[in-house]
Amino acid sequence: MVKARSAGSRLLVDDAQVVRASALDVARQAGVSSATVSRVLNSPERVDPHTRARVLEAVRQLRYVPHGAARSLRSRRSWMIGAVVPSFEYALYARTTSALQRRLNAQAYSVVVAEHHYDLAKEMSVAAQLIEHGVDAFMFVGLDHAPELFALLEEHQRPYVLTWGADPRSPHPNIGFDNAAATHAMARHLIALGHRRFGLLSAEPQHNDRARARGAGLRRALREAGLSLDARHIRYAPISLRAAEAAMSELLMLPDRPTAVLGTNDVFGVGALLACRRLGVRVPEDISITGVDNTELGETQQPGLTSVATPIVEVGSAAAEHLIARLEGRGWERCLSLPVQLVFRTSTGPAPKLRRSMR
Amino acid sequence: MVKARSAGSRLLVDDAQVVRASALDVARQAGVSSATVSRVLNSPERVDPHTRARVLEAVRQLRYVPHGAARSLRSRRSWMIGAVVPSFEYALYARTTSALQRRLNAQAYSVVVAEHHYDLAKEMSVAAQLIEHGVDAFMFVGLDHAPELFALLEEHQRPYVLTWGADPRSPHPNIGFDNAAATHAMARHLIALGHRRFGLLSAEPQHNDRARARGAGLRRALREAGLSLDARHIRYAPISLRAAEAAMSELLMLPDRPTAVLGTNDVFGVGALLACRRLGVRVPEDISITGVDNTELGETQQPGLTSVATPIVEVGSAAAEHLIARLEGRGWERCLSLPVQLVFRTSTGPAPKLRRSMR
DNA sequence: CTGTTAGCGCGTTCAT
DNA sequence: ATGAACGCGCTAACAG
């Protein structure tokens, strides 16, 4: 690469720009000092309108782009926010990230994303990497995280917000919804339909508070109805259609298989539908299937998957608001719980044994 | 915030760390100079194993995290890569980004993502924002971009690679697949099944080379078969199930509606299936429907959506390889075209008029 | 193999 | 309202 600029030379408008223009170049072009250029960009009201116009014209001519690293080094703010999510598959967390980004971009923040593929140690290391890159604040998914992660955030004084879960008693700021209430309501609905034998299809609950809370909601509803969940009717699997379908197939082979199977998200629900389809089990006549998160994947199945609509987009916007408020020194809430809503479709119906008597 | 460090004081291991440790702190702790600390971190082989061990121990004790902004400012590399995609919805581009990130993270790069929602002016402005943040290189989706974008990249000497399209004659490095060939092959398949009246469901082709190429592939196959595409059988719509369903409903209302409708991606294909379902049109008996990209959304429909598998994950990995090679000064190819493959499911069948004679 | 020195580009004093 | 001078934390260049 050619070094086109020699010490003291002026970078004229029509120069071949092999080196990017600096604030000093802009200053010379406008006949002011670099301090004034900085002021025009960061606190324009503190500079005379005429000089301001001259500077902005020079900025335009030289197509000056401030050097973010230098700015960050000096001002100790990078205007970057880290979003650390489990995965982009199935567009679940991606939709939250997208909403976060939309809101933050409007305030000139950029979003740096990283996936950890449901590995909390990996989550810790990507967060460290992002801190090194200087991100000002973080959004994480879920309430379960490595203690070392919180220590790291504390040590580096980085604001953060946990999402996709809501716990008023948590010491960590969180914005989400009541995962247990979602499945609790769903289970009550199924119990009212006469179901007594339930199955659960879930992600591994260890280190995954969403899966754990969603399972707990089901268990609580059953307990309240004097029922219980047979351990043989529980299957944990990775979050993928294939794995969910395989797990559901196992449940269907059981001699006393459940009449209602609750998936802790729509991927499990749809995987269950696929298994039923392949094995010739009729839904909802023979068995009822439900999901959580109300995705288009579930909505478009036949039968349509009964699910719980979770406010995953709103969570992203609210997380952005929260972080902006903190970075600007404004007040903020420690916990925000947004409502969920059951969405009834045709994958649920009366329990088989009771069909006749309920008609 | 308390300033815990006074000039010249040593930051001991058990100090309350209110200020993050700097390379100088590590150097003092290890009894070396800050330059040696830098060397241990950036070219460890150039430092004596004993000193290296002492430095690393100090790094560990002080939980030192290098200051990325200072490093970027000095070394003129940020170790950040920008990934600018149209959208995260439907996990299409998200899967490519995810693969890119997986590969780049392994080389200590972080990925900064931004969406432009199919707006090339917005794309230009987010790219400028990312340059300001100092990203070293870019991945973009598609071959169509604002000329100003390329000027900006050129001016700032940022390597970039275009993806999801392959054009050997393009001056811009690109990694993707032959979008026209995908729909061309699909159309030939449908023609062989006896179809003569085709419909096209597509994203707005202006400024969207994928949509344009996919439409062109269909047109070419028809031309080669002595057929043509009736303008009334073409519908452009935003990429969403709702919009696709509405557009398809219009086609179905036509007196001489097509017997085969090609969606330029699976979202259009599934939207078309939904419209048929709602209006009681049988697939594939009354009409054949196809998509592109072979998503699980299409795969799980009934009937399963015939589609074209595009190597969107491989494109992400290859893009990462390409950028790493360039950033490390190694050689690289200007164009890489990966193969696509038809995936036959049950949304396609013989054209209605020919059913009897073909059996 | 290691230390000294200088400066990356900006924002922020403190002057005027 | 504007300019001069300094330093953020790090790494490249050079010397030893």
C-alpha cells in the first residue's frame, strides 16, 4: 500500500485518498483546529453556526469518518452493545436480537452478536472476547449463567440485562416473561379437556432456566389437579426437529403412552407432530400436542400447533430501552415481566377416553 | 465511581479492582516491561518460556483483558468482521451468519451484524457505521449493492465478499451458488411433468439479484421449451408468509390460473400452500407448488414442499475462509460457486390435464 | 530475548 | 467561541 501523505502535507479534496482523512485533515480543510472538529461532531450547539457549517462541509468533502477506536480509547465508550444468544436456529432468539438491534441502531449503537450453543462456559469466553472489543453493555438470554460471568461483568463495570425470563427476586436485571406460567396455563387447559396422562418434551433443563421453568409449570398444574408426571413420559433432547421427532417416537411406543404431550417450545411440538404423522397417530383424536413460542413453524402445520405466544420481540425492544437508560444514567427497573397468551389451534382436543362422554 | 489507583501505586493481587488492569500493571506484577507483555500476548514464541510463564501468571492473577480500542488504534486491526444481511427472519441469512461466525470466532475474530431490511441505502449507512467502529472486513448478502457502498469500501481499503450469488464476471469477490440454475432446473422438472401454465411468486426483483436470477431461471427454462410467463401470473410481495399467501390467493382467483407456481424461496412456497389450503385447492392434484432454499418450514408442510437445497451454511464458512485468507495476506479466489440440489417432495405432480394420460 | 521510546486519532482540559 | 497541549493503552521500531 502506498503511503500518500507526507508530514505536514495537506490532504486536498481531489487527492487520491489512500489514507483515510483524520480530524486534523478536516480541521485544516476548514481552517480550524481539530478540537473544533471534535466539538462540531459531539456537541454542535457549542460551536458557532458559521464555523460549524464550514466544518461539516469539509467533513462531507473529505468523506471523513471518525476513528471509532481512537474515540473509544479517549472517551471510554464504544457505542457497541453485545448480544449473546444461545443460537440463531429457528429464528427464536434472532427475532429478539433483531428487535434489540433495531432500537439500538436508532441511537447510533451497533450490536455485536455471539452464539454460545447452549454452553455456559462458551458463553463466558465470548463475553470476555466482547469485553476486550470494548462493548459498553450486554444482553444475555436466560437467567442461568456461570457465576464467573457475573464476576467478569462486575469487574469491568458493564451494564447487562438478562432476557427471556422474569424473576423479581433475582439480583440481576431481567426482562422477560413467566415461563412457568405459560406451561401452567397450557396444562390447565389440557386438564380441562380431560387429559390425565401427560408427556414432556424438553431441552436438557440443567443450565437452562427456560426449559426448567416450563417443565415446572406443567408439574405444578398437574400437582394442583392431583396428578403427576411419570418419569418415563419425560424426554430431554437437543433443540432440533430431528431430535424432537425421535424423542416423541419413543413416547409413542410406550404401552401406556400419554394422551397429551407438552413441548417446551414449538420445535419440540412440531417434532412431536412429525412423529405422530409418521407413526399414524392421529392428532388431536388420539393425542394432543402443544408447543411454546407460537412460531410460524407451528402455526402452519396441519393440525395447527396449539402454543403460547411469548413476547420475544417486545423483550428485545425493552432490553434495548433498559440498556440505553442505564448508559445514559437514567433510572431503570430491575425486573420487567411481559404477558404471554395461549393460542388455541387444532393440535389439542378432548382426551381420547373421554371423547364420547363429552360430546 | 471511586478512582482506586493513584499515580505510581502498584495494583496488587488482592486490591479491590475498580479500575481494570492495564498491560503496565501486568508488567509490574511480572517484573518486565509492557512491551514484553504485549509480545507474550501477540507473538509468544518470541519470548523466553520462563518470562512468558511469569507474565501469563500475572495476567491470570490480575484477570487482565487487553484494551481492544487501544490495540486497534495502534495496530490498525480490530479483529472484528462486519456481517450485513437483509434480515434474520426465517433463519435464512441467520444460518449463513452463524456459520461465518463459528469459523471466525475460532480465529479470535468477532462478528458484528447489522440488518438492512432489503434497503440498499440503509445497507450503505450501516456499513459506514461499522467502518467507524473499525471492522476489518465485510460479508454482504447478494450481488446488488449501491455503487457508493463499493466506493466506501474501496476508500477505506476494507476487504469484503458478496454471498448468496455467484458471478465469475463480477469485479467483486463473491461466494454463492447459481440462483438462476436452481429455478431453471426446477422449471424443467415441472415442464417434464406436463405443466404449461406457470406462476411466479417473488420478492421485488429491483435491487435484489437473488429474486431476479431466480425469476430469470424460470423464464429461460420456459423459453427453451417454447413457453412463456404470463405477466398476470407474476406476483411480487414482501418476504412474509402473510404477503405470500395473499399474493397466491390472487393467482388462484384468476380464470386461467397456472397449474404450477414457483416461489423464489420457501417462504413464498409455503405461503402458496397456505392459500391453496384455505381456498380448497388440492396440491399437487390441482396445482404444483415449489420453493427454494429447502427450509424445515417447507419440509414439514403437508404436502412437503418441493424445493432446491442451497448451500447457505457452506457459503458462510467459505466466506469466513475467504476473509481470513485476505486478512492474512494469503491468496484467494474471486468467485466460488457451490452446487444446489433439487429436493423432491409431494407438492409437485403431473399437470392436471395430463394426469390421466400419464398414468 | 528484552527494554525504551514514540505515536496511533481522538476528546478533554485549560487557556484566551 | 476557539486553540494548544496532553494522554487514553497499546504495539511497532529500534537499540542493546
